[in-house]
Amino acid sequence: MFKEILFRGKKIDVTTLIILLCFMAISTMAIYSATSNTKYAGLHINNLVMFFVFFIVMLAIALIDYKGIVQHFSIYLYAVGILMLLFVKFKGMTINGSTRWINLHFMQFQPSELVKIFVILLLAKMLSARQGEYLRLIRDILPMIVLVGVPFFIVLEQPDLGTSIVFVCILIGMMWIGKIPIKLALVGGSAIVGVIGSVTALYFYNLPLFNKIVKPHQLHRIQTFLNPASDPDQSYHVLNSIKAVSSGQLMGEGYLRGTMIHGGYIPYDYADSIYVVIGEEFGFVGSSLLLFLYFFLIYRMIHIAIASKDLAGSYIIIGVISMFTLQIFENIAMHTGLMPLTGIALPFVSYGGSSLMTNMLCMGLVLSVKIHND
């Protein structure tokens, strides 16, 4: 047994582990800078502890053959995930107007983060059953849309627009690689464009139906995105984030010297707004280095997916890549004025137990695909 574990351990992707350790260092440094001399001082220690614990969990998951999880447990994990989301709906903890968490006393657990993994696993099972054949509308595509639609609408009602969009991105990415017919892809894309265009028309023409579709806080974020300067008192988060990132210029203002960060002008700078810390204190060079690490991590995952001899393994990795790519783009874009502000964490860098746990579990599955590629 020990020899088998040792043999599997030798096949682990060391490059990926090094990248994750780099993220741990960047995250801890940024969180320390954001929380020094505040009531949150010491969170960087918690971050290191969580990284260490979840790193061990990730390695344990990597040594388990993912094929058994996909084939025998994915449907049950998905069902448990939906039950957790329903529990949050009725008994969850409400913070800043959103009901997303379960109070576990030692941490605030956000089930929607974990459900993303369960959705990826079940979609991988359904897609791999086609063995590379084109997906069928009635038997394959519609059931997958329903499967993703359930957590999408539950999470959207929490309300958590950012995470609900991630579910859609996972579905689109996995169905695209799973060989959705081009005609159906064009129809689906046209439908999405039509919905976005219709909602946009309702907004600009100020029709009553728009207020029934979009909630007040979501409308405020859209208005803040379209014109941040229209209401400086309400859009200070976006305006200050843009100002802080731009003030970093090429090399940044220096570690622990961020004017906006240490002046207390950036809300949640240790969590969702952690990119602002990097942009202000390390400038364009530091931001580019962070993006390069993300690029390299995704490159390694693509390499593992291509080399995989099992379709389910490839589909799992594509689901993880889709999830990471949207979260990275959405988080950075919303702090630079390219997208509306939503509550979504920057993978591996933002402080948050649920987010980090989900990301490390995902990487455990990716490494499992690499190790059990036989």
C-alpha cells in the first residue's frame, strides 16, 4: 500500500505545486499588507494555516483515482450540494444583504463554492458517456442545462450574481469541448446575445419590466459600472479601486506603502479586492507577474487535459479551467472599471476559506487526472 502511494506520488506534477506555492506567498504578503494596523491584523497567519491544511487535502485527493468519484459518487455529491443550497436559502447566514453562508463557528462556509465542483464532476460523467460523439439536444444538452440551471437560480436568489455566472461559464466551456454541434452552439449564442440585448434595451428605455427582472442592488451596480462618477458617494468602491490601481503605475508605490489601501479607502481589500493591493503596491510589473502565474497554471492544466487518455479527466480539467478563467477575469475587470462590481474572489489570492478550499480541491482533481493517466 505504501509503495503504491509512493509510486503515485512520484507522478505528481511538480510544476503545478510550485505555482500554487507562489500563489500562497503572494496571497499571504498581500493579505498582510491589507490588514496590517487594522482590526483584521493576523489574517495572514490564518491564510497560511488554511493553505497548509488544504494543500494536504489537495495531495490526498490527488492520490485518489478520480474515475471512481466521477462514476459512482458524482450524482450523490450533486444532490448533497443542492440540499446545502436549499439549507442556506432557509437557514443561512446573511451578511451585507446576501444569504450565502452556513455558520460552522470555526468558519463561515459558502456551499455554492463547493457545488461548483459537484457540477463539474456530474457534467464530466454525462459528457464522457458520449465517448466523443456529438451531443444530442434532447438527451444530452437539455438535461445538462437543467442540471446547471437548478444551482444557478438558487444562487442567483441569494443574491450572488458573480457565482451564478460561473455556473454558466462552466456549462458553456464543458459543452464546447464535449462537442456540441455548431448549429446548436450558434443558436445558444444567439439566444444569450438576444437576452442581453433585450435587458439592455429595457434598461435604456426605462421600461417597468426591467425593475421586475433586475433587483435594486443589481441596478445600482449596473449604473455604477456605466458611469462611476455619476454618484461618487455610492460608487466610491469602484472609483477608489481604479484610482489605486492606476496610482501603482509601472513599479507600484512599494510594499506596505499603498496610499489608498492603508488609508482605508478600499472595502474588503483582503478578500474580493485583493487585486487592488497588488496593483497599487507592485504596479504593472506585479500585476503582470500575477497574470503570468495564472496563465502558466492554466497552460499546465491544458497540457494535462490533452495528455489524458480518459475523456472524463479531460472534461474535469476543462470545467476547472472555465471556472478559474471567468473568476480571474471578472475579479480583475470589476476593479478596473471593465465590468460591474460583484462579489467574487480572486482564485488562490483572496482571503476566504470556502473559496480556497474549492480551488485546492479542484487542483487535487487535476493532479489526480495526471497521476492516474493509465
